[in-house]
Amino acid sequence: MNESRKLQKVSHSTLTISIPAEHVKRLGLKEGDNVVVKEETDGTLRLIPSAKKPKTAKASIKVDAVATAELLSRLVVSSYMLGYDAIELTSKSGMSPAYLAEATKTLRRLRGVEIVQSSEDLILAQSFMDPAKFPVDSLIKRLQLLVSKSLENSIVALRNGSPSVLNEIRKIQGEIDELYWLIVRQLLVALSDREISVKIGLESPLHTSGDRVSAKTIEEIGQIILELTEETVNSREAGIRIEERTMKRIEDLARSANDCFDATIESLLVPEIGTIDRALAKIEATLSLEREVTLELSESEQPHMRTIISRFGQLARYCNIIIEIALNRLLRKTSKVCVIQEQ
């Protein structure tokens, strides 16, 4: 609720403002309490009770109204990402074994969450995670390391088509998904709690949307790597062989894509004109190499390898999304390439 209040002069240089009664009651304020006045980056003033009580919230999902176990899993993940401290699943008729198994499996994948009660009628999970201990940039850096590891494994799979390597990439992708859910949770919690926002390194709420898009893009890049590895292994199992000349060129393309990805994340975490320029150059080099390798394919190789090669180009194009966000970060404050003047 927005309510206009007039400033009252009480001394030569001091102005006061009254706090609406409903806020006083809801926050438990009383005469003599200390209130911190903080100026935000957008120029607004925020009043923070010194004895501020942490808010808690619970999402209670009515399982009987959910059509499939897959949808139930997605609802659980969404509840987690929205920052609820507790997630409760209830059923009047009792959850089927499939629903119970899917819900339990999903809840166990949520970082910092523990199942504290479980039956056919009720599952209760509680978050015991301290959001202040997980800076967003550190989580994005961890995402980068996982994706790079996955990409390195995909190069191995190109050579030997090993199903064990594919399984390792699937495992890494599971970690990437879980880390992405945690990042979104951190970002949404930060939007509702400015103190948490500062502690996890979000200088401004304006960074939130960019960080979420970046994290989602990195997760999608991980999925691209998984899909191209699946295609590689399937081709091997079908008896399709790649000429050594082509194999070396695809390996070069894979390494170029990895360099491109690493440079892109560096430009996001260190948004300077030099890092962005280097990333853009590596993206263009990868796309150029993709076109070259595609043209070099023999007629027998084309039906099988064109899709795999295009995946690496798709990875580079996704990097352009993150570069756009890095440029936005660069231009939000004065730097050696741009001066920001408020008018």
C-alpha cells in the first residue's frame, strides 16, 4: 500500500515523518526503537527496524489437484526457487507410489533442503540453508567449471563414443540443473530482502534479471553439450566412423567453443571492455570454424556429423546472450569507455 506523508520540521536541520499505524503494528514497533535509514542505489530511502525479525514462508501443494508426477516435480522445484522456507505436499486420498517417489527424488536434489516428514498423506521439507553464504557470482563461476568439464568430456566422447563418458556428462548436467535452481532462489530471495542482496554481491536489483538470464543460458549450454554427446555416442553405436581429418577439425571446433564459453563468463564476471572484446572475438572465431568444418564434410559424413557440428555453433550463439548482459553491466557505471552523467 502506498501512502503519502508530509515531512515535519522539528529542529533547525531535522525533518521527521510518521509511520502508518498498520506498519507499526505489523512490525511490532514501539516508541524508542531504533530504525536504520538507508539510501538505495536508485535514490529511495529505506527504513529498517534494528530488531528486524526474519520472515518465513511455506508453500503447501495439494497433490490431488496435480495431473502428473512430472508436473508435481516442477511445482516442487518452482517452490524452492521462489525461496519458500518449507515445502509441504498434502493428499487427502494418499499419494501414489509414483508421485511419492518423484516428489522424494526431487526434494533430495534441492540444495540445503531436508525432508523432515514423509507419508502417503504428507511430505514436509524444510530449508536449512543460509542464503548469505552463497554469493551469486561464485555460483555462476561454479556453473562455468561444470560446463567446461562437461565440454571436455564431450571431446573424449568424440574419440571413443564411450557410454561411460555420456553417463558422466549426464551426472554433471544434473549438478548444473541443481545449481541453476539455487541461483534463481538466491536472486528471488535477494529481491525481497535487500540485506541478503548486499551479502550475496548484488549491487543493484537491476542485476537480478541479467543474472537469471545468464544462469539459464549456461544451463541450456550444458544441455546442448549433453545432446551433442548423445548424438556422438549413438553414431558410434550405429557403426558410423569419422575420418581422422574430420575428427581433428571437430576437436578443434570443440576446443574453440570451450575457449569461447570461458571468455564469455569472464566478461560477465569482470565486465570490462577488454574482456568483452576478447569474448566477442572468440565467439566469431568459433562460428567461423563451424562454417568451415561443415563445408569440409564429405558426402558420407554429412548426414551424421552436421547436427553435432551445429551444436557447437549453437553454443557460441548462446554466448552472445551473455555478452549482451555483460555490456549492460559495463554501461551501468562510468568506465574508461563510457561516462555516465545523471541529469
